[in-house]
Amino acid sequence: MKTILKTENIDKFFHQPTEFHVLKDINIEVKKGEFLSMIGKSGSGKSTLLYILSTMDTEYSGNLYIDNKLTTGLSKDKLAELRNEKIGFVFQFHYLLPEFSCLRNVMIPALKLGKLPEKEIEERAYQKLEILGLQDQALKPASKLSGGQQQRVAIARALINDPLIIMGDEPTGNLDSKNTDIVFDIFQELTQIYGQTIIAVTHDDDFAQKSDRIIEMMDGKIFK
């Protein structure tokens, strides 16, 4: 399987209020179509690592490769372009624009990327909502959906630019167990049927245990 993301000897320090070595010599490889969970106690470094992997945090030493290209040292503009094209984000809170329709919310990252005509983006947005079983909600304002449905719209939005990787930061942290299971099943389907690569930070052990691979972090190191 092709390697989609790779780190070499990533180290990171926080300098305020005192110096703290938050990540220590992190070496990981993620393959295409893999569903990877990162777990660990609060303060173990997992969210910090996710922000480095997503290129949002560039203050580290070591190297990060995405799609066999070195991203370490790229300009802010180049990194923003890379994120728009290659990374989809799903957070604990859905961050949908409540007054916009579900369809419009899903379209936003593709409109921002500006590579396709609006009509085509709209068609793709419908397709993504269909994958998530929400095509019948497409024209409703996002505020009118349940929490679980809103998170599924957020996943559709993350998929709109056909990213190489979806990165989730506690993607089920705000959901009840029924909706957590729905989101997990969607992630599994995305990896198994569509070959989507997913990296998710989670506190939910059941969620992690069912994923393809777990990286456990402790005191800034990969524990296993």
C-alpha cells in the first residue's frame, strides 16, 4: 500500500510559560485507505501531533511528508493550498454556518479552492450528502438538523475536495453513543469502499479499538 503520510524524528517544544518538551522523536507512517486512531491521556501530545500532521502547526523540528512530498519548510500560502486540496477536517464541533443550507455548507471548501464551476461543485456536494444518507436534508438550513446529522454534514464538507486524508479531532466527542456508532460506520465505509485515509484523535476507546490501527501516546512519545 502506498504511504500517504510519514514523519521523521518530529520534536516539539512549548516555550511558554516554561519550556516543555511536548513531542519526542515521533516516527509514523500512514498507508492509503488506513483508518488510524490516536489515543492517550490529556496532555499526552496527541492533539499537538495532529496539528503538526495537518500542517497547521509548523513550529517543530524533523520532517513531515504528505503524498511523498516534504511539507516541512513550505510557505504559509503553499501549506494553505495543500490543506485545501489534500486534507479534510472533522472537529468535535461541526462549525457549520447555521443560516446556510446543508448543501451550501458542504460546497464552501470547494468554492474556496476555486477549481471547479459552481454547478459541478453543487453536484458533488449532493453526491457527498447522498453517501452520508442526507440528500433529503440538502436544502434545509443546517440549524434545523439534529447534532448527529450536523456532524454528518461536516463529514460531507470534509470530503468535498476528495482529500487524500481526513483528519478528525475528537470527531465523536460531542455525540451520543448511537450517533457515535453512525459516524464510526461512515468512517469505516469511507476507508473500506472509497479507499479514504482517516487519522482521528479520540478519547473513545471503543471507537479506537474498532479502527484499523491505534497509536497510543504517553508523555509526548508513541507508547505503542
